[in-house]
Amino acid sequence: MSDATLTPAADRPAATVPARRPRWRKTLRENWLHAVMLPLALLWLSPLVWILVTSLKTQTEVFDQSAGFWPASLTFSNYPSTLSVAPFGTYLVNSVLVTGSILAGQLVTITLAAYAFARLSFPGKNLLFTLFLLQVMFPIYAIFLTNFVTLREMGLVNTIPAMIVPFVASGYGTFMLRQSFRQVPAELSDAARLDGCGHLSILWHVYLPLVKPTLIAFGIISVVTHWNDYMWPLLVTNSEGIRTLPIGLGLLAKADSGADWPRLMAGTTIVVSPLLLLFVIFQRRFIDSFMHTGVK
Amino acid sequence: MKSTKPNMMRRRLLATGLAAPFVSAMPGILTPARANDTVKLQFMYPVGVSGDINTIISNMIAEFNATHDGVEVEAIYAGSYDNTEQKVITSLGVGEPPALWLPINSSLQTFLGLDALEDITEQAKADDIYDDFIGGFLDTAVSDGRLYGLSYQPSTPVLYYNKDAFAEAGLGDAPVTWDELMTAAQALTIRDGDALKRWGLTIGGGWHDWMFEGYCRQNGLVPWEADKVLWDRPEAIEALEFWKKMVDAGCMAPASTWQGSANDFMAGSTAMLYHSTGSLTNLRTSSPFEVGVAFMPKRKQFGASQGGGPIMIAKNQSDAKKEAAWTFARWMTNTENQAAWSRATGYLAVRKSSWQQPEMQQYLAEVPQAEVAMKQAEYSGAFLQVPAYSRARDNLKSAIDRTLAGEIAPEAALTTATADTNREIQRVQRRQG
């Protein structure tokens, strides 16, 4: 925050010199966005900083008003003691497996479904599409029991696929992608057809490269949703060996006695860091793909 | 437009897509083969208090499995009390309940309504359960004189107070009656002009209906029967009017949250707190001041209702499983295990003999506060065991919240909540036939 307000103030003496005034204006004109973005970035960062700081405090320090914001000494022992509560390593592998498989499955199904809804004509298309949209409107909790019964009949209860199978199709993703496909000029696919492409090749060579931003946006939403999902994995799994990270976090948020904050925050750091890391690594690619696209 | 890089990306994407079904089929293969001669039991439990419950339970189960041939218990962590109930009801819905589970005691009528519980009265009578369990705890699993569970992790609300704040305000012991409570709360409230520095009293939100039932009991009323709630009785209305009076006097917080209220107490933003005995260890060890524990003040008598839960055994399973389940429930509640569990968690041991154990005596010498809660159990009973208790709780909480916020008069709020709840209970009973 202080940086943002300082930038113009520091330049003010220079502004009294008439000759330099345009340059000051130019700097401001080119960088005003930073002045707006910086406080926002700090605001966005503050919960993360708070999580990190709390995870390094002692239990008493969290509530002692005289203790101040920073921990007196860094208590790294919260991390090992959090890890000892549950097999977080196994949970991490499972979370990656579940979230990854869901995303992979979804990308295949929504691409094919969205193409069909956007570019093909077949009987009952509108009715089917309405049904897809209905699925978006049902809260997931409303269909827990029926999903559970189905999975039990498939013999999947208490297995990793139980957390994946109900989510491999996505009404929301299909809708999102269909809208993007419809914005692709028909001339492009017509040209591809003249060149001898079938449906799959058109989809592969024409549509998918053009809707990459949508795919990435959907991917982010899907990964975040399923990475953080708690209730469904809790319901369909029993064995520790196949459970996911949020269930480990649940162990630290106690109902009867108030949460064990330092360890809960240490656990939260462990749970969110893979996602943050992923974002930092792929950040450039995410943003590039939003910038360089043929479709607006 | 671009090099081959995007193509490789796509190929990798495709490969991942193709791999999904295979990857997801793997854990099925990994599921261990089931042996035929051992009885396998599933036990679903929630995590209610601080301390590594997960580890403690796992160790107990490992010990049980090691010492009992032919029985193998699998402990399944099932989230909060609500989550646990949902998980059990879902399994009941598909006809494959766990052998045992540990819900909150209020859900007794809910599970009885589903015809899910095994009657264990005869086994308990043949054993020492009726002699050795502390009466108030045993009662939480009794309906129509029959026993449906073994109390395992009982708790009651108690009054926690900040001893330093009491000394500062020139107060001696904790208040014993409602009137003393209000006087103390007023003396402990600190305001700086309009800004509030410290509340005199906070009643832990989220479970304030539980505390409210305690107030009704202190005023001589058990505010429910097996098929209806009685919140519109004068005793209950009087209790809510007392809360309103304290809020109007500015010495009691009109609303709070469960964890927030505990945090406020530890941070010194409230001098007295109604909270569960389950919080004792956390409050005691995390507060930077000395924490006092007292009975909830009385009106006509002391009174409290039981939180926490009993271990229940499923009806819909083979006799071999039922027998093994009884052995397990009996083992979890035996003298030594209850003493160890109580020390580790802050829950109250359910057996009289547990409190006589030398290590328990030593614990009481170190933490005399623990004994207060145990003694209060004498004046306590089960908590709101009506069908549709969850809806009933929501109705009552909303009535209390609206009253304290000044939107509605205590009598009108409680009358409406009672009528709504009783209608809902009748609806549920009709549906169950």
C-alpha cells in the first residue's frame, strides 16, 4: 500500500520544474494501473500472509492481544505435528490423482458434447441441451444419495474412482465451451472440411486451438472446486489410504472445542501450496493464452 | 502459426485423457482381500475436540484388534457430528450400515425412527453398565426405558471465567445464581465511552440452544418430551426474558459463534463464557490467564443438558457382528479406556470406577477444574431427543437470535418456534407411520 501512495508523492518536487512535468505525467499515464493494482494485490495477499504467520505461532500467541502480529519466535514445529495427525502425503497423492483424472475426463467429455451442441444438428438437440443446463442448476447436495446408490451398484464405494466418476461430465463446462465454439467463424470449419477433415480433425485442428482460453478458465475452476471438495469424498470413502487433503484439514477443525489454529493454518498452507505453485509455474502460459487468441 | 510445442501439449493431454480410466481402475485392485473367519466391523466417529482424536482412536482400535482374535474393527473418521450422521444415514439408506457409530445423543429419536438401533438393554443389565455408569450419562441413550447405546464422550456446558478479570473487578468466587451472574456480568463489562472493551458474559453461539435448555432445566423445566417441545411454557419464556434483560443491560453479547466465542474468551474480550466441557483442555492451555470453571448458575436448581454422544450398534446386521460390536463398545467404555480417553481429550469419563483410578485422581489433583464438570453431570439430562431434532434446534436458535436482536418479544418468538417445531415433528412421525 505504502509503495503505491509514495510513487506520485516522491515525484512531486520534480513536478515543479516545468520542463519535467510532461515526463512525470507520462510516467503516471503509463503506470497508473500499477498504483491501482498494487493495493489490490496486497489485499489479495493478506489472508495468505496471515495464514502463514499464524502457522508459525504458538497456540497461546494467537489470542494474546499484546503479542502483536508477528510471532515472537518462529514455531516450525506446527508443521511436523500437523503432518502427524493424518497421512498427508498419501492424501496429497490422492488429491492429485482425483483432481487430475476429473479434469482429464471432463476435458474429453465437454469438448465432444460442446461440439455436438454447437455445430451438429440432430433430433432432440434443444431438449438435451436444456437437460444439460438443468444439471448445472441442481446443487450437488441434492443428488448425493442417488449418486451414492449408483456408485454402490457399480461396486465403487470406498475406492478412488468413487470420487472421480460422478464428475467426469460437466454441464457447466459443456455450456461454457459450446458458447465459445459458436463464436468460431463457420468459414474456418468449412475450409477445413474442404480440405478433407472429418469432425474429429476439425475439432482438433480448428476449434480447440481457438478456445484454449475457455479450456484453461474451465480447467482452473474445475481443479479448484475438486481440490477443495470435502463432503463427497468424506461420504464415499472410509479408508485412510484413499482419502484426500480436505479431509485431513477437517481433522484439525474441531466442533466441540474451537479450532487448533496454528496447526489448522499449517495444514492449510500444506493444502493450498500445490495449487499456488502450479499457478506460479504456469502463470505465463495462462496469461499468454488469454492474450493470444483469434477469437474475442 | 506456431511450432510443434502446442501439438506435444495436445498429445500429452490426449494421453492423460486415455490414461484416466486405467488410473481410476487401479485402486479397485488394491482393495485388500477379505478373510472369511474374522468378523469385520466398521466404526464411524466424528472429531469433536482438540487433541489428536484421530491418533488416539486409531491407537485404541489397534490395541483392540491386537487383543481380540476373530474381530477386526475399522475406524472411519466421518467429519463433524452432522457429517457423521449424514454418512451413517446414507449407508442406512442403501442397507449397509456401519456396525457401530458415534453420533450426538440428540439423534437418538432420529435413528430410532429409522429403526436402525439394536436394543442392548439385556446385555447391559447382565453386565455392570447400569451399576457403574454415571446415571446422567447412561440416560442419554435411553428411550422408553430401553438402552440403545453406551455413552462414550459426554460433555455439558459449564461456566468458564477469567480469574484475573474477576480479581481486577474485585469479585471473589464464580456466580451461583442467575441474579449473581447478572451482577457479575455488569461488574466485568468494560466500556470506553461507546466502544466496548470487554463483555461480561458470552454464551457460545451455534450451540446456544443447548445452553438455553440448561437455563430451562435450571428453572425447573425439561423443555421437551418424546414427541414434542415445550418451549412455550412460562419457565422457558422466563429464561429467555432473563437473557434479553442481560443483553439490554449491555453486559452480555447478543450473538456469537462457537469458535469465535472461545477465541474471545482466550483473547480476554469476554470475562465469562458458557462453553462445552470439551473445550476445557484448549481453553486452559491456550489462555494467557488463569481459567476458572464453575457450575452454570442456578435459578430453582442446578441444571444442564448433555452433549456428546454414545456408541450405537446397528440393528440391520448379522448376530455375529452384533455380538462383536457389543464386545467392542463394551471395551471402548471399560474403566481403563474411559479414564485414558478422558485425560487425553477433556471429555468426562462415563464410569464411576474410572474416576477412582489412580491416574485419574492424579489428573484431578493437577486440573481441579475437570471435577466441576463431572459433578455437574449429576444435575444433567439428555439434550432435545425429539424426532427432527436438527430442525427443532434451528427453530429455537432462530427464535433466540431474533429475540436478542430485538426483533420480536420472547414469548411470541418461543410460541411460534414451538408451534413450528411440533408441526414438523408430527409430519416426520406421520411419514414414518
